[in-house]
Amino acid sequence: MLLPSASAPVGNIEPPSADDPPRAIAFIVISTVLFAVLWVVVKLLSPRYSVYELTFFRNFFAIIPAVLMLVHYGDFGVLRVKRISGHVWRAVLGITAMMLGFASYTLMPLANAVAISFMSPLVITALSVPLLGEKVGPWRWSAVVVGFVGVLVIVNPGEGFLTTGALVAIGGAAVTALAMITIRQLNRSDKPVAIVFYFALFATLFSALPLPFVWVTPQGWDWALLIGAGLSGGFGQHFMTRAFALAPAAVVSPFNYVSLIWSTAAGWLFWGDLPASNVYFGAAIVIASGLVILWRETRRGVKF
């Protein structure tokens, strides 16, 4: 449920290959910490580098963890996928969501942006009807409606308008949902390790296209931060993938929400930002709605 900018993201997973909930929970918490490191670095570097350049470096250095995942898997034959066009489309959606997510971190407090990103499972549920032909019952539709009310509480449009940051964050969450739906479709024929590898590869290629127009040569320690951002994002994806391979989604997914703790702590530590009470209240509503959807989909046997 993390932004692929984030993060990331739910969907790049296999049915549990072993029953080890404690290790799965440890892995998912580690992944949220790594994604939080990525978000902090992006926000720190955003005054000096464009979102396009930050997106490129995040994907370029994430190739390293993706290759390590492939080597660990031990079968390069998984790269022979049925629909390479599906992976291209997933990369387009992924980097779009990533850029919107990165932009939202620069336009509003980090915790606010992360809280809004939790709406992605709600959008996935709503779009699964026309795009995947799934049936959504009253429980999940009710959760979607209540969850969107929670988003409104977070953005607090009481003065009759939404801030640019809120609109960008909402757009990022919506595109993330589209990317996750694409991953669901790819999971039917391709291995998760292949999905992760091709995303890193194509996302790097596509995010390099605008570089001639926005390039700023990194200086000094900025190189270390950029490398750290890519490795954090890539290894965060790795630990998330491993977590879902070790335990059911119903066990693992709720721990994604601890990312709100890290983003709140980082926002206060680096920028002195503390979310208003409406952000916590709205986030609680969105999280509860997401858990209801998770519960219903788990009962239906849906693979995330």
C-alpha cells in the first residue's frame, strides 16, 4: 500500500512459499523504513534537483537490488515473459506515480502526503470492476466510500479549494492504483521477480528521456544521497516482496501503515512539521477502510 515512489508497492508478491509470520512482519517493517529513507532523501534534494532527475536516479540505482533478487532467485528463464508490452505499460504508470509522489513530498508535509497515498487500495477496489471484471460487494463499496471521506478529512478542503500538494498526492495515489491493477494482470503469467526487474529496467530508460532538458550535475555528498535513495527504494521492494512470500497478505499488509509513523517522525526531525489532528483522524479512517477491503478480499481468496 506504499506508493511505488514509494515504494512501492503491493502486488509484486507471490503466494506464501513458507509460513514464517514473524520474519515476514520484520521484513515488511524493514521495507517501510527503507521507503521512508527514500522519501526523506527526495524531499531533502528537491530544492536542487528536478523531480525528473530524482526519479531517474531512484530507478537507476534500484537496478542493483533488482539484479540481486534475480540472482538469488536462480532462474534467469523467468525473464522470458509473455507480454513485454504489459511491463512497459506498468513502467509508464509506475514512474508517473513516482514523480507525482515525489512532487507531493516537496509541496506538503511528508506525513500528509503519505497519509493520502493510503487511498490507493480504495481506488484499486473501485477500478477493479471495469478493468478486471471483478465483483465488489456492499462491504467493499462501503469501505471505498468511507475511505474517500477520510481522504477529504485529511486534505481538509474547508475553505473551498484543495492545495496543489493535495491534488498531486491524490493523483499519485490514483495512478499507483492503476499500476497495481496492471501488476495484478501481470502476476497471472509472470513471476514477481521478473516484474520487479523489468520495472527497474524500463523505468530507468523512460525516466532518462527528460534528462537532457533538466540535468543538474550532482555535487559532493549528493551522489551518496542519490545512490542511497535508489538502493533504499530497490531493497525496500525486495523486503516487501519477501514479506508477502513468507506470510499471507492479511498478516503482512497492516504493517505497511507503520510508514505513517516514520514519515511523521522524519517530518518533525528534518523540517519541524507535525500534522494537524485532522490528518491523523482522516488517516485512521482511510487505514480502517483499507483493512476492511483487505479482510473481504482475503475471505474471497484474492491474490494481492
